[in-house]
Amino acid sequence: MPKFVEAEVVVIGGGPAGMAAALSAWEYGMRKIFLLERNAHLGGILNQCIHPGFGLHIFGEELTGPEYAERYMEALGRTGVEVLTDTTVLEVHKDRAVVAVNRGGIWIFHPQAVVFAMGCRERTRGMIRLPGTRPAGIFTAGCAQYLVNVEGYLPGKRVVILGSGDIGLIMARRLTLEGVKVEAVVEIRPTLSGLLRNYVQCLQDFHIPLLLSHTVFEVLGQERVEGVLVGEVDAKGKPKGRLRHIPCDTLLLSVGLIPEVELLKRAGIPLCSSSGGPFVDEDFACDVPGFFACGNVVAVFDLVDYVTRSAERVGKRISEGLRDEKPPLILVPGKGVAAIVPQRIRERREGFLYVRPKESLRKAKLSLVQQGRELYHVSVPLCRPGEMIHLEISQIPWPKERKEVEVVLEGEKHVDLFSGALYCMSSGMSD
């Protein structure tokens, strides 16, 4: 028989967002809180991120992923939050019923509030339609990171990395330190996808070539990857010039992350096409009362500190109860903006506005515009798609009219100081 449980809050996902949301709910007075995690341990992706660089904003010091996770595990251990690991959530109903299963059987929770904190997943080879045979030796960067850092296995000896996302850049360094030859990091866009600091620390410091405006056109090999065909592309992603064969036995894919929103879809939560996650307000409440979302399930953030900040806002909002909501002020991405979070503003009192640029710009201006009238602007000396711009909501003079506000980013197009062609030649990768 299923176990029926009444609760105040059920948090789905025990990564950095889920732990911070559960802790926040406890600190704001909630007492019947359940944290559900499908893996055997809390921490999520942080457990395999053994490199430093976490916690600079939240803790004011540089931590590894496991160290960052441990801070929150210890804090949760001092509360009465009930943590259920090895527990998989099967579905979430519109009435907020949460159905989960573990070795103890089936659980049906009836909480006052549901918090989605499932994080994100990697794009796969099928999603980018990469042609070629189907040999062994093709991994997502996150999978390779788990194999190396947790299981102690090397995915191969000669590696090409497709995509310059942060996990791919970090794995380029990690594999090099383990004696693997990283032949190149190949990026289809003319600019880096990850953080600039990861480019410097993971590629430049180890003399690993970065090929911008290039992509893999074909995977070679039958039983095992034997090489890839790489070539330059134009602005539309079409081949430009002849292809180059790079011998390798492994191809890592670092081609983007997607919010894990299947449970939200089943619950009927409206989703945003630009961010990939649900529409949320400044307290990370979804459009359906009683549902909240935080962390990378909302949008893929650059830093775990931003993930934590989003989760911390949830507890306070839940403690205020399901109040009558005012019609929100709706934000929409305009020129130069790939995505914004949040997309709704209700109270206008506190929180952060995160803006993802579409392209690299310098001497830029970020503006909020309503019906052709500029409400607010701020100068942005340099911005890149790999790094979000964040503003404090309380410092923006929001209009009283509840009409759409467009977020616009304009400036001079900026080419990063490094270029794919120059770096290829300096690294011996030229034809």
C-alpha cells in the first residue's frame, strides 16, 4: 500500500539548489520538509566536480564541489529536514501531489508547496545530429567527468572535445593532468561558450588548441573512434574550406545543457522557450500557485553561487503562504538577449535579474523598455554569452503599468582577444 504523507514542503532534487531550498524553508519556519534525491547521496553534480572555484560569492572562499556540497549537508544535518535518498519521483500532479518510489515502497506526498530543483542534463550526440558511424568512445563531458573523478577510469588516450562549455574546458585540463593527449577543443561559434577564466586556466595554461568557428563534421571508426573530420564554418554553420582529419580514440561532447523539466510538463507548469525552464518571478514561484523552481531547472546558470541564491529566495516566499497574487509585470528578451530570469516581477522589492547575452559585445548598454520608452539602462563594458549579467531588482525603477517590459542589449560586436585561427597556428594545428 502507498504511504500517504502530509507535508508543508517537498523539494525534488538534492543538488545545490535543492539543499539550499530545503535549508531556506527550515530557516523561515517550515518544519514538515521532505528532500527527495534519486541518487544515494546528496550533492548532485558537485560530487564529481573536484576542481576549485566554488563558493566565492556565498562563502567568500574558494572550495571544490564536494566541499561546497558538504557545507550544506552539514547545515541540513542540524535541522529536522527529512532527507530521502535513492528516491525517484515518478510524477507530480496539478493538485501538488508528489508520487515517489524507493526501497520502502510508493510514497504519495500532499505538500502545501512543491519545489522543483532537478538541475539540468547534457545534450547528446543525437540532439546535435552528428554524422558518422556509431563506435565506442563517444561521451558527454559530464559522463567523462564522472568516470574519471568518481569511478577512476580514463575514457581514452587521445581526445577531441566538441564544444567549449565549462565542463568540456575543465575536462580538457583534467584529462591532460592524467596523461591524456587532448588534441583540440572545437567550438562552432566564433566565441567561447564557457567562462573566460576556464579558458585561461584549462586551455591556455596547458597549451590546448581552441578552434573557434569550427565543428566536427563526421566521426570515423567502426568498433572504436579512430578520428574526426573537423572544418571551419561560416556564420550560418555551413562548411567553409576543406576538412581536416584529427586522429583520436575519444570524442567528448560539451555542446550545452538543458533544464530537466519533464516533471514540470506533466504537472502543467508553463515553460519559457528562451530559458528552457519554467516562467518564474523574483521569488522563483512558477505561474501555477504552490509550485516553485530554482537552480538549473529554471535556466542554466554560470555559477553554483547563483543557483544557491535562487534557492534561498524560495523559503521566504513559501513562509508567506499562498497569497492572492497580483498580475505580474512580464519581462521579455529583446535585441541582443538570449534569455532572462526571472520573466515575471511581482513585488519589485528584492532579488536579482539575470540576463544572458546572445553574442559578445563591448561598450554595451542594457536597457529596459516599455512601449518604446526607456525605463532604465546600465552600461556594460564587456559581455559574453558564457557569462550572465546580473542586476539588483530593488535598484530598478519598475513602472506601475503592468505591461510588457523588453530587455534590450546593444553594443559593438566584440571578437575575443584570441581567435581560433591564430591559436591553431601557434599550437601546431594549422594545415
